[in-house]
Amino acid sequence: MSVHASARERRAGLSLLAGTHTRYWLLIAPALFMLCVFYIYPIGRVLWMSVTVPAPGLGNYELLATSASIHKMLLTTARITMVTTVVTLILAYILAYTLVHSSPRTQRWMFLGILIPLWISVLVRAFAWFVLLRRDGLINSVLMSSGIIDTPLSLIWNETGVMIGMIHYMLPLGVLPIYANMRDIDQRCIAAARGLGAKRFEAFRRVFLPLSLPGVVGAGILVFIFSLGFFVTPALLGGGKTLMIAEYIKVQILEVVRWGLGTMLAATLLLLIGGLLAALSRLVNLRKLFGAG
Amino acid sequence: MAGLEISNVTKKYANFRAVDDVSISIKRGEFLTLLGPSGSGKTTLLMMIAGFVQADRGDLTLNGQTITHLPPEARNLGMVFQGYALFPHLSVFDNVAFPLKVRKQSREEIATKVRAALDLVQLTALADRLPRQLSGGQQQRVALARALVFQPHLLLLDEPLSALDKKLRAELQDELKRLHRKVGLGFIYVTHDQEEALSMSDRIAVMRSGKIVEHGTPTDLYERPNTAFVADFIGKSNFVSGSVVEHRDGGFVFSGGGVRFVQRTKGPAPAIGAGVSIALRPEKIGVLRSGETAENELAGTLTEWNYLGSEFRLVVDAGPFGSFSVSVPTWQSDLAPEIGAAMKLGWSAAAGMVVAQD
């Protein structure tokens, strides 16, 4: 009797559990549906087209090895991404260091200065750089009129312009992970290093710097991946002469209508970033880096 | 002079004097404790000695050399921080090797000295571990080894045991004392725990509101405190005050609240008519049985009692004299405490300690 009763209870419990599961699935179904239709399906199509258009096979991928214009574009992309990442990290490190060593009041103002650009459209920011960097822009006219230079510097429509715009965009993304990491460094450790005989710089080099490296790695990954596929700023500030991969893909698909080549490059970019993240996740704890647990 | 001389140092924050005109010296090999409640300035004083806080006024002299304005790294003082401040990214060995590395010593020299320091604190087996893989007690020993390995002039300790549980704390107190005897350095130890101060120090400086109220050996401060603050902060005390009415041989009589008390003194007695306060330790007060008498007697009622195994801790309400806390050894008493019972407390003329009221 009691055995039956408990079996029945267990069954009831199971169906209740199944009931909750169904309800959870129902709740996430709209989101899941949207994700499938607008994200997974198009990406699947892109991957599929890269091996089927114009003819089935790996013909598009062969171009990676043979096409000179693709080589040039990849090299440009790599160069700009690297320089952007390194310069952003250096600037972000200095900013974050200043930030953690400031009074709470100063910190609030600095944060505002760091976050406001994040809220302003990337388009607006690119056009703002036009005003500053043009041949007859603010920077050139000030430098000319003060006699420091006699021919205007070309700061825009080239790689320099692209990098200036990208570094400006990436800076907050670099500062935040580094700041979060530095804030958790026990200041007493630095004091202890000084007390044990280390000069100011040595205490920084031997204690603060190694303890802040995880934040730098996290910021590096974030900035590098963002830079790699960046479109708007390079397209606007590069003036069509400095082609990075994202703009190159756009040209292939919208202008010369070579879907196969465009989708192949998109797929390559996707796999490259996936591969990079996988490799890095073996080196560092990505979940922790981006703030989870 | 070998040792540290602190003369008239002051540190002000806004309009608050964290350390106010403090002078004290510590001899080589001495164990000096800075004892005081939180906010008394003991940690600020220690940080001034270490060089992390700059004195607004006054001077620090170490072995005859003025160090008042030297940066911390130039003072050659060992320091154990509250919470230890071990370097989390370095192994135990590298933590202890740190002060030697920044002094550019050779690899062999470093290896030998680190081994010796780890031997001293019995941690040789754990040299390769990271700090987070150690227990609190072990971390604290690493901090000690790291602070001693470079043969500093003095060792400064900022509440090094406060993060540990009671049993471990007692163990490490013994170990610190042993270490102190062995290395023969001057130790300056900051704590708010008076028991810790009593059991470990050669000398205690009691601080309050940025000043040193009194300093002396643990026995001096416990048996012969000069101020009510120290009498109450080190151990516990009951206070009786009144004004002097009569001088006697080796003492005086004072009256307070309509009761006359006799008190013995070593020095000259206060003038007739002067106000006096005496402090009484709970263990120096007895409960009188009927028919028993004492030189000083006070009647009251029992309001609270605790049985602590070795003693009864009683709280007796003595009317205008306030509450008295009394401890009676259980082995010599047939006391059966009952709340509300009338009690007669008694103490001898030698039991009280004359203290300055503040």
C-alpha cells in the first residue's frame, strides 16, 4: 500500500517537473525562434554559400592563398588591428591606473568622461573626427598658424585616421576590464613591497604590474576582436583607400556582387575569432575575465 | 643609541589629531606593545615609524640616524601587515625572497637566507605553495619570515593575530614570543587586545586619542595604573571616589557617599579635602560571610552572576556606588548566589589603587 502510494507520488512529482520544464521552454520559445530565424539561419546560409557559390567546392577558400588583393587587405587588417590593440591597451592602462588611484569624486568625473563617448553614436563620433583631422581642420590649422608645420599633416582618409578613430572607440572597452581588475588589487601589497625595500617603480614592476595582467589580457581580447571586424569607423575615416576585412566583404557583396568571396571572408573571420577565443580560454579563465563568477 | 627614538611626533588629519605629540623610545631587543581602542592612533603611529605616513612635526631617530623623512624602502624595517599582504602571485619562497631580490643579492645568498627564514617559522615544506593554498596561521608565518629575512633593524607588527581564531591565536602568541627571544630584534606590536599585550610584551604603551596615556611593564600597568583609563582598559576595574578626610600612617581615609574607606599608599597621601579615586580589581574584592569583617565594607544586592568553572563572576548593585563586578574563586567559596540577595563586599586597604580621574 505504502509502496504504491510513494510510486504514485513520485509519478506526480515527475509530471509536475515535466510541467515546469515545458513552461520554461514556452517562455524562451519566442527568443529562441527569433534567434533561429534572424541569426542562426543567416549565418548557416553564409557558411553554406561560401562553399557553394559560384560553384560547389573550396574554390573561394583557395583565393585566401592566391589573391594578391586579399593578401593586401588581410595585411592591412592585421596591422591596423594590432596597432589599435597595443595603443589602446597602453592608453587604457594609464587611464585605469589613474582612475584607481584617484579620490572617489575625481573617479566619478573620469567615469563620466569615459562612458559618454560610449553612449554617442559611432557615426557622430566619426564625423566629429572629420572636423578635427581634415586638411583644414582644427588640428592642422592650429599647428600651421603656430608655425610648427608648414604643410598640413594627412591625418584622415588613411590608416592614421582609421587608427585614431578606432582607438578612440575602443578606449572605454579597454579601460573597464583593466579598471575592474586593478580595483581588486590589495593596496597593502604595494605598501608591503615598499616596506620590504622596493622603490616606487620596483614595487609597481614586481607586484602591481603582474597582478594587473589578467585585466590587460581580458581587455586585449575584447579590443582585438572588436577591432578585427570593425566596419563603420574604418569605412568613414579610411576614405575607401584603407580597406579592412569588414568593408572588403561589404564591397564584395553589395558592389561587385561576388557572394561566394564575401561569404568566404565572413566565414573565415568567424572561424578565426572562434579559434582565437578557444585558444585563449585554455590560457585564461574567460568567464572570470568578463565578470562572471 | 641603539634603538628607535620617537620625539614629539604629531599627525593631523583636517582638524583631527591622529597622533598628538607622542614621545617614546624602544631599545634593541625590546618587545613594545602599542595598546589602545580603535581610533586611538596606534596604527597611525606605527605607519609613521614604517614611513607610510609622514609626521607633521617631531622626529624619528633609528640607531642615531634621523629617519623622519626617509621613504619606507630606505628605513630597513620589517613589517607584518594586518591581513599579512602576501603577494598572491608569488610562491612562499618568492614572497620571502622578495626583500632580498630588491636588494640585488646573489641567487645562492637568497636561497640560503630564505631556507633559514622558512626553517625559523617551520614552513620549509611549503616553499612552493601559493599564499591562497595556505591556512591563516601559515600565511601569518610567511609574513613573519618575509619581514625578518633581510635582517631589519626592527620588526613592526600591525594586529597580526586579529584575523585568527582564539585557539590559533594563543598558539601563535607563544610562537611570536619564542621568535622574539631567538632573533633578538626590537618588536613594535600594535593591538587592541589587552590580554595579548599583557602576555607578550616587555613594555606596553597605552594610547588614547592620539596620546600615550601611560607606559610601563605589564605588571606596572596592571598592578599600579596611574589613570582610571588604564585601570579599566587593562583588566577590569571598579571605581570608588570620595574626598580625603584623614591621614594615617602609610595611608589615608576618604569618605564618599557617606561611607568611610581606608586606603594604603606608598607615596605621600593626597591633601586633606582633595578628591580621590581608587580602582579595585574584581578579584581583590571578597564577599563577606556573616560575622566576617574587612577594612573596607560595602553593602549591596546581587543583580547578576555567572559560573565560569574556576570562578563566579558577580555583579553587585551597591546603590550610590554603582555596579561592582566581583570575581570569587569557586574553590574557596561556599557561595550559592541568588539574584536579589543582600551581600556585603569587603576589601583590604592595600587592595585599591589610587588613580587620576580623567
